[in-house]
Amino acid sequence: MSNSDLLASVSRLASDGWIPKDELIRLLACEEKDVRETLRSRAEAVRRKYYGTDVYIRGLIEISNYCRNNCLYCGIRRGNTKAGRYRLGKEEILACCDRGYELGFRTFVMQGGEDVCYTDDFLEDLIREQKRRYPDCAVTLSLGERSRESYERLYRAGADRYLLRQEAVNPGLYGSLHPKEMSLANRLRCLADLKEIGYQVGCGFMVGAPGQTLDHIAEDLEYMRELKPQMIGIGPFLPHKDTPLGKEPAGSLALTLVLLSIIRLMLPAVLLPATTALGTITQRGREMGILAGANVVMPNLSPQEAKDQYILYDNKLRSGAEAAEGLAVLKRSMEAIGYQVVVSRGDCADYANGEERS
Ligand code: SAH
């Protein structure tokens, strides 16, 4: 395919929100500077149309690194006996929110391993208290696979959003990244349930996960196009030394940026974070993500103990602009590229906020 063909694909992607899979794969494979720059600038323009130059912030609270799962890539997998474990209680979590609210956060994301100690009763009580203290804030959960009934209860308690990356919709790839007892069907069931219940839903995958091909990525893009999630989280795979995939190479920065732009053109109003993994793989990764079409950053509000132990991959960034205390640094870095951090719940532009709730 010539550059002009690829540029035509970019234009079609921008106008139709989609191009055939073979074109998509060629675009993913293309390393030509002018094609990549055209893709990036079209994505940035769409992002500005929907969100201006606003950058939404989410206060990330890593509530526990106990996990019953054993995903082959993840540093907090059950089988990693070298990981020191911790779990935050209700008051510790609320203290993070208090601090975050003061700093200007209006969304709290509670993320963790699949820790069986977080029962529905515990979480309902916590979410109700969060919504009582901060009625102007969104509560986002990222606690893995649960039953439909559990998702319903947490939604009724007031949770607004749920992040659950599908990781890979190709059964072969999914199977090579996860232990036998985990199932792709259940993961997709969870995402369908969450969407149906009324959550703003986030899905996504790691770029450059071991064994992942461009074809696999195109399959994930097709899945996401059909699901129409309100949020998509992607970041490069980064190895963790105490996992079975610890010697595999990291995913590519450039491909991650290309994907952020493609996703922005595919789902123009989607909430798209420049993730911690992107900030970790290179110094200015976060800024590059914003310039490629991302509109969200998620500084870490967790207590130091949690930051030191919630280690999904080696060298995970946990200071500077990545930490909530570093908000001033983050603000300056966004201003330096022409964007500004705003105090807002930052809902998805095409989601009827509040109105769909029962
Ligand atoms: N237990 C929750 C939260 C998982 S951590 C859940 O299952 O959804 C959030 C995300 O971090 C995961 O979905 C995964 O895509 C990403 N992640 C885990 N290990 C990683 C690694 N080694 N490199 C890059 N990203 C990783």
C-alpha cells in the first residue's frame, strides 16, 4: 500500500469511524512519519472538537493487591509469592478520597486485585459513604470479574463506572495470557452485564502483549467498536520479573500512540487515558498520549504502602506527576503542551449523565 492509500485510509477512518480490517492492519504496520503524523493530528482535532483542551483527572486508589487470579503478565498474580500483600480498609480508602477531593479530584477509581475480602456488603457500604460525602463525584470501580448480581448491587449503591479490560478477544491469545481456569467468555459476559446494567464501561488491552499480532489488535478494535464503551484503557505491556512473562520484551510506544489515535477516530467521544504504563515506558509518555488523542490522566492517590506494593510491572511510575501530590507538576506539563487539567467529573460526552439511572 502506498502512502497515499494509507492517507486515504486515515481520512476514511476520520469520516466514517471505521475502515476494513485489512486496511486497519496496514495502518497499524505503517511506520511512515507523514502517515503517523496525519493520523495523530486528525485524532487530536477530533479530541478537541469533543473535549476542547480539557484534561480530566481521576484519582486512582489501589485498594488491594491480593488477587485470586493468576494472569501470566501481572505482578500481583496469586502465584507471585515474592509480592508483599496489603489491603486498605474503609477508613483508609475514605481518607484517600478526602485528600483527593481537596486536591480537585471529582472521580475516584478504586482498583485492585480480585480480593475476596471485598464483599458486596463492604463495597456497598463504602460506595454509599463516598456518594454521601461527595455527591458531585463519580465513583469508578476496577475490581475484576464479579457476578451480575454483584455488579447490580454496586450500581444501586451508587457506582457510576466500571473498568474491565477485555485483554484479548482472540481465544488463542487470551488463553496464552491467562491460566486455564479463567475464561474469555466470562470476561465478555461481565462487560456485557456492566453495559446493560447502566454503568459507563471501560475496556481495553495491553499493546504488545507476548504473542499479540496486529491481526489480534484489529480483532480487539472490532470488538470495542461493537461494544461502544464510554472508556478505553490501553498501554504498553511491560514485563514484571517475577511472572512467567517476565523475560518478554515490552510493547511499543509508537504503536500505543498509533492506537490511541485510531481509537479516538473510531469512537470520537470515548474517555481515553494516557495510562501509567505509557508514562512509565518513556519520559513524556503521558504528554505524547494526550497529543495523540487521549483526554484523561489518572494520578495515584493511594497511600505510600499501597504504591510500593501494587506493582503490576517493573519500574512502575509512582512519583512526580503520576502521584496526586504531583498535581502541580502534572498541571504544568499539560499547560506546556497547550492543555489544562480541569476540576470536573468528566463524563463521556455522549453519555446522558444521570438520566439513565434508575
Ligand atoms: N483486577 C482488575 C484490575 C487489573 S490491573 C481487573 O482484572 O480488571 C489493571 C490493568 O493493568 C489490567 O487490566 C492489565 O491490562 C494491566 N496490566 C497488568 N499487568 C500488566 C503488565 N505487566 N504490563 C502492562 N499492563 C499490565
